[in-house]
Amino acid sequence: MMQQEQGPETTRLEFDRAFGGQGEGWPRMYQAPARINIIGEHTDYNGGFVLPSTIDLHTWAVISPREDRLLQVLDITAKQLHSIDLEKLERGEKGQPIEYLKGVAWALAEEGLDLRGCNVAIAGNIPLGGGLSSSASLELALALALLETAGFGLDRKKLALLCQRAEVEFVGARCGIMDQFAIAMCAQGRAMMLDCLSQDHELLVIPPDLRFLVVHSGVRHRVSTGSYNARREECDAAVERLRQVVPGLECLRDVTEDQLETHRELLDDIIYRRARHVIRENNRVLAAREALVNNDLENLGLLVNQSHASLRDDFEVSCDELDRLVDIALGCDGVLGSRMMGAGFGGCTISLVRAGSARQVAASISEQYAREFGETPWMHIAASTPAVNRVS
């Protein structure tokens, strides 16, 4: 739905062209950031721990009220105008961009919030299918815009949960809470240590010498397709089988590595390795929190490297392009660690880089990857940014 050529000025200009003059105080603009995840992949829907942050790539939503019950939504990048009847929020083709728009309206309506019809223009510069939560960013920008236009306030935690519900129950992608929670509640210059089971969270200072280099493999993934949901089902299967010997077990978060090894015979090899990744990844996130608090960037980088190896070998969600990007990055001076990020099956890598080396590392990766794969990768040296907010 969105691509990196768009910006807030373009979004406002295209809104004016599509919808004409507005009343005093309208339109308003909202923006929601992208999400990176330092470590903690495929742990969120298993009740585990994650360590995300928000970065300076955004979705913008420009909005004004209408007198009827229609949402007229201009997708600037696709040059499409979607008309959504708030009285008939019915599911359409799975995975289509309009389903995310309808899903947000549906989730808010299910909460008993009586939305107004609106004109909306949306755009963004978050690469699709890159593991940077373009869908959650869209959901949060639109949800906050619709709520405030209708005169409602909602605490940020509830807002995140409703957007997650839209994606899970309406769109059909069984995502965890991490993306929506981080985009709704993170802060500039901070990473969020999030317990996805209790939803307790802590904001941690990002050391000034640390930079996050995001590089797109050129392979786009789609979370709503089968492979992601299959991994969730495999994790659920592990819980179901281990529940025979661990009474009251609800999620893999509550399984220790000792328990997994003791009862390994209950699991086939694939289910065992999926569970092992989740259990060890949770331990890595807890260790990463300590490393971040203590400014131990060397150990943080090692944990990130271990995460990639586990995602590649045990969870099997990497691909050749992602693995090669990681290898190239780890061969560059100043790189502390590198791994695939997001659901996998394509998307981006994240590399932890010393601040003084970031530009040179980016240039080296770009040159070598283009030489090997024939295409210069999209990349971004990320800067921290606030959570979803109204900007005008």
C-alpha cells in the first residue's frame, strides 16, 4: 500500500486534490512510526519477551469528517479510492490492503465506538513486506485519526489491543501484540522491554553510540499468508503436547529448556525445534535487556547473532538473501551483530552498528550485495522517533 517516495507534504496535497476545501480546523494529520525489533522474534504470540523500538519511517493519515456514514479512503501510492460503508463492514479478499482499513473500523465499532464518516488520505515510506510493521503503523495512524475525529479518547494500551484485534480477527493474520504495542506506546530514544503475556513494559535508553541499520533483502513477505500461521500452529502443537506433562501450561513462555529436553520424546523434530527457538529466544531477550542497561554492546551483538542462527536453523524462517546480508554485515568493521527481523520469509535485516561506522557499513553492504544479487538493496540508518501522534 505504501512506499518510500511518499511524505507528509505529499499526503496533505493529495488529500486537498481529492477532497477539496474543508471546514475550519480540518483536515488533521496523524503519523505512526515503523517498528524495529532488536531481539525477540516469534516470541510475542507465545507469551514471551520482545525488545522493539520505533524509528523514523512513517504512515501518515490526513482526515476530515463527513456528514454520512462512509469512509472515503485515498491510497495515494496505489492511486485508489476505497469507499467503506460503516454500516456494512464485511470481510473481503484476505490480505488485501482495504481489509486493514475495514478491520480498524470494525474493531472500533465492536468496542461500541460510534465512528463518523470521514475523508482520509494515507501514504507512508515504510517498505511493504519488510518486517517493519507497515500494517500495524497503518492501523494505529488510522485508528487514532478515526477516534479523535469522532470525539473519542482511548488509552494507548487499549488502542494497541484493538488494532491487534483488527489484524487477527478481521484480516486473518495471527500477529502478536508487539507491533501495535510498540507503535502506540514507545518513546523517542528508547527501546521497549515488553512482556507479551502480562503486557508489562519498561522503556530503556538506547546508548548514543548505537545505530540500527535496516537493509531490505528485496524479498517481500506477507504475514497473512500460510507460512507465518503455520509457525503459530506448530508452537500451539508443542504446547498441547507438553501440557500432558506440565499441568496448566498455557504458552511456550512457561516452558523451561530443561522441561523441553526432558520431554523431547513427546515432540517430533520440527515441533521440538520450533519450541527450542522460542524458549531460547526468550532467554536471549532477558539477557539483551541486561546488556542494554549496562551498555554492554558487545554482548548485545552476540545475542543478536545467536537469534539469527536460531531463526535460520530451528524456526526456519530465513532465506538465502537474508542469510547473505547477515554474513556481509558481520564482515564489516563496526558491526556488533546482525540478524533477520520480522516474521521472516524475506523482508529486512537489522544490524547493530557503532555510530561512527554506520555510513561506511551501509556503503559496503550495498556494494557487495548488489555485486552478488544484481540489485542495490534499500537500506536505512534508523533514528528513534515518538509513538503514533497527531502532528497538525
